[in-house]
Amino acid sequence: MIQTFDLKKYYQITEGIIVKALDGVSLTVKKGEFISVMGPSGSGKTTLLNMIGALDTPTSGEVYINGINIAHMNDEERTYM
């Protein structure tokens, strides 16, 4: 199962300008389910998948894979999860 709770990813572009790529995304994908992620260019689709795939870390919020918070795993543990 994949779960995200209040997932946020902010990028500071320049002084005073922050881009909110993800702003509070919560979702649950149960074992065996298929989903699609749709939206216009720049809406955060790739950022969301990078968070779920442990390729990037969120500004805040949590990502759980099979009940394990991947934020508490080191690089090697995330590679073999």
C-alpha cells in the first residue's frame, strides 16, 4: 500500500518567490489498485511520483510504503524496499 499525508514540496526560486509543486497531497493506493496521475504541465505529477519513489524528499508531510515511513530510511534501505 502507498499512502501520503499532507505532502508538500516547495522550491524557492529567488528571494521571496516560492513555487508550491505539491501543496497538501494526501492519497491512498491499496495493493492491487491501478491509478493514473493526470494534470496539466507543471501541476506536480512528476514531483508526486518522485516523492512516492523515494527519489526526492518532501518539504513536509509523509510517505508510507507498506506501512513504513520512507523518510526514516537511509539510501540503501530505500533502494531495496
